[in-house]
Amino acid sequence: MQLKPSFLVLPLLLCLGRVCVGKEILLIISCPQQAEINCRTLRESLLQQQQLNEAIPTDYAYDIKVHILQELFNYWTLLDALPHLRGQTRLLNTNTDWIIWCQHNTHVASLRGLLEQLHRRDAQELAYYGHALYDAEATIVHHFANYKDPTWFPYPMLSAGVVFTGALLRSLVELVAVNAPNATRHSEFAIDAAHELARFIFDNLAPAVPNADDDGKTDVDFVDMLQRKIILKSADYICPWARVSPAWSLQSSETTAKKPVPLPCFLHAKPEVAAGNAAHCVHTTGAHIYFAIKTCAKFHKERIPIIERTWAPDAMRRKYYSDVADAGIPTISTGQANVPTGHCAKTLAILQLSLKDINEQADIRWLMLVDDDTLLSVPRLSALLSCYNHTAHMYLGERYGYRLYAPDGFNYHTGGAGIVLSVPLVRLMVEHCSCPTASAPDDMILGYCLQALGVPAVHVPGLHQARPQDYAPELLQLNAPISFHKYWHTSPEHTYTRWLGGTLANASSARHASRPGKDGLGTPLQLHGRGLLQLANMGAGWDGGTSKHHLDL
Ligand SMILES: *[C@@H]1O[C@H](CO)[C@@H](O)[C@H](O)[C@H]1NC(C)=O
Ligand SMILES: *[C@@H]1O[C@H](CO)[C@@H](O)[C@H](O)[C@H]1NC(C)=O
Ligand SMILES: *[C@@H]1O[C@H](CO)[C@@H](O)[C@H](O)[C@H]1NC(C)=O
């Protein structure tokens, strides 16, 4: 059992060019436990680039330190990892000009190109560079941050890579470490580390020299305010994905002469591939996953039909757990009265009842806990799970953090996005986890309990606690979404067809196929095949007829 985070320090020292001039670039790879292979690959690629680039002009010569920062437990948020760059590891020092912050799925397409760009910028300025994301509206995942209008506020796409000046990062470290009580944090919760970082910088730091040139504008409050703030600088060589080769490949000299040639993407994000060793992937379908859907009498008529019309046909082993048993659906009573929030007792009861149910069905490997207003792509979920070890203790979901800066902080997977547990882990939890009160927040208590049991919260980028419009489009495009949550101000059917694959398997119900809007966006043949496979795999304990019942609601 490991409660204290530790760091695997693997610094490499390379000099680009012949002479090292004492200036440093620190390249950090922020690395979740399960993605170690990707992190090592990235480091290898950087080493190779250094060897291929012997002829880098000495002007750009820096000592380059490449460091894999293991994010065990609490340190996935940059702000909370920062003190350790200075403290334990002494990676960040006064010679550090630039910090290139990567994730395991960041691609450094050209280290040399990047160095050339940085060489033109001022390392003494309090500044940071990246691919800027924007919100379309104030969103719950950003704590409804709203500086008059949420749409102008840029925050970095972390997987694309972010570059900080040493000056900025050193100021941040001081603020976070020495003076923690003085710095403003808007929330105890870490939800989107990128937005929270941008906001923290915005709220707590000011440029050494105000960016004000034109005093004539001081009447405009907003412009005036911005001049005293630090916001992310958008860099076109840091991209959300690989850009197709730009203008140099066009033969026509006329067009290239007129248009400014965009810089190549020296840094960009890569889609998350299922973490783990591909050699150990096992074919997984919806039939291997037990879906425990948490509902209550109030929503039987309103929400269950939506699930039945969308993802239910792919989730043959689904059970609705409610405060009231209703044979017509059917729902199973948890024996717990409904409470407006928290649901801890109910969720633990669901785990116990589900485990009993699962024990009678040999081929179930995973349990997924979802809400009655969660929308899912079961095929994408199955593909993801096929590369995780279902015989180990696995806890997958959309990771949030609570009080990560404090010793009592912990991670948890947020409930609405769906929480995925391997069956052995469900057994462990039923034995060891308990609720402080019946209405304690269930997802947080589970996370707290699992952290105490030494089980890390593995983040899955495709799972979402909120609606599609609550996330930047680049993020949804990079990794195919697996879930969304909440129906308000949305059409769940539209969300399902537009974002979650949306094709319904014929095998489950002919009625689906004839509904308007359920067009074949996916690949009907594969879906049909999958439907048959699920039918063939159905265990004796499962009533295959229920799906038709459900549809009569
Ligand atoms: C931080 O807070 C302490 C006590 O609240 C105060 O004495 C100190 O001056 C503050 N430091 C800064 C830099 O504001
Ligand atoms: C899966 O987990 C089990 C239990 O921890 C372990 O014994 C087994 O070696 C793991 N398999 C792989 C392929 O890692
Ligand atoms: C799906 O159902 C429709 C209408 O019932 C039918 O025309 C179509 O051939 C079916 N597709 C498959 C792949 O079974």
C-alpha cells in the first residue's frame, strides 16, 4: 500500500551543439503510471533527435534535461506537482530558461524547430505558450469561470505541450510552495488542470513590466485589465494534432509568395491509445461488462426510456437500481430511501447487489456504474477495456481531485461520466469501503477509499461528466468520446448520434432501426456482428428478453 507519492527521477543531460553554455531547457514528461511505455518512447525520440541534429548552431545550444515525472496519485495537476520540481528533485533552477511540459501523448515533431522558436522569445518575460482552447459558454467543468464573458479566456491544451519561461515557472513555484495560503484558488476541486492553471496564473501573477504601450486606451477597463495580467500566448507551432504538410509542398510559387507560410507543428498532441501492452489485449465486448445504472422512482419514466432508445441495446447486461422496485421496467430496489444528493449508501448497496448478480455470471469482467442520465458508446468502451487487465484491481474513469495540494487530498472518478471497476476490485471495495453518512458524495467516498487501499485512479480521456458543449472541440476531436452526462438543454438522442457513434444494433430491436435520426453513422456490418456475438455469449442467468420489455415504456 502506497499512500505517499514518489518520483522516479530519470534525468538525462544532453548538450545540443558542441558547447554547453550553461543555459538549460527542462523537458518534463508528465507520466501516469499506466503510460510508462509511451513516456519512454517520447524520451527515446528526443534522444534520437539530439543525435540527428549535430549541426544545431551554437546559438541555440542549451543543456537539455529530460525528466519523466511520475504522477503517482496526486500529482497530475501541474500546480500541485510544481513544488517538487524545486524541492526534492532540484530540476528547476536559476539557469533554467525554458520548461517544455509534455504529457505521455505529446509528440515532439522537431526539437530543433522548437528551440529555434524559443530562441526568438524572451526567456525573462513571465509568459507561457501553447495551443489555446476556449469555452463556448460558462461551464461547470471550469467552475463556471466567467470573467464577464468566458469565451475570450485562453487555456492550454495540455496534451499538445506547453512551454513556460523559467521566470514564470519560478514565480509560480514560489507562490504555490512558500506562500500557499496567500494564493487564490477558486476551488478545492481539481477538474480540468489546464483551465485551473491558466486561471491561477491570471489571478495571482502580474507581468513584471505591464504590457501597456498606448496609454490612450486606459478608459477601456477590459484592455487595461488585460495589460496587468498574464494569459496564455497562442503559438501556431504547438498544435492540437499533426498538421498536414504546409505550403512548401505546393509547387506554385505565386501562392507561396503571397500567403504567410504557417509554421510546422513542432509540438502536437496524439490521440490516447489504450494504455498498457498491446500484446496483452483481450477481445472485449459489451457482454463482458455489467452496467449498474443508478436511478430513482422520479426518473423511471423520464430517463430510462432515453437509455433504452440509445445505448441500452449494446449493454445487454444492464440493471437499473432504484429506490423502488418496478417490475415493468424492471428496476431493482436497493433498499435505500432516495436522498437528493450524495447517494453513498445507495451506491455501496448497488455494488453489493451487483457483485451477487455478477458472481452468477462467469464471463463478466467489469462493472460500470453510471447515472440514469449518462450516455455511452459501449463499443468504444469495450475496445478501451480490452487492453486493461481485468484480473487486477483496476479503477478507471474521469479523474477529478480534491484538495490535492494538501496532505489529505485524494483523486476520485466522477460518477456521472461512469466509473469502471474490475470485478476483483468490486470484491475488495465491498469488503473494505463504507459510507461516513448515507448522503455522503458517493464518487468521492469511493475514490477516498481506493486511495487508502493503494489503487490509483486511472484517467480515461473519453469519459465526460458534462455535455459536449462543456468541452473544447479540440479535446472531443482528439479522443473519441465514450460518455457524456446530463440532459439539460440538450437532446440526448442528438448527443448520442452526433458524438457517441449513434448507430443502433438491429439485433436488439427492429424499432430502433425505423426511428428517424438513427442513421447508420457507424458500420452496420460490424455492429450486426457484434450484436450476434453478444447474443451468443449471453449467460444463463441473464434474461435476454428484457430489452424488448424495456422498449414498451
Ligand atoms: C502572505 O500572508 C501572510 C499572512 O497572511 C502575510 O504576512 C504575508 O505578507 C503575505 N505575503 C504576501 C507576498 O502577500
Ligand atoms: C494481470 O493482473 C494479475 C493480477 O494482478 C497479474 O497476476 C497478471 O500478471 C496481470 N497480467 C498482465 C498481462 O499484466
Ligand atoms: C436493419 O433493419 C432494417 C429495417 O428493419 C433492415 O432493412 C436492415 O437490412 C437491417 N440491417 C441489418 C444489418 O440487419
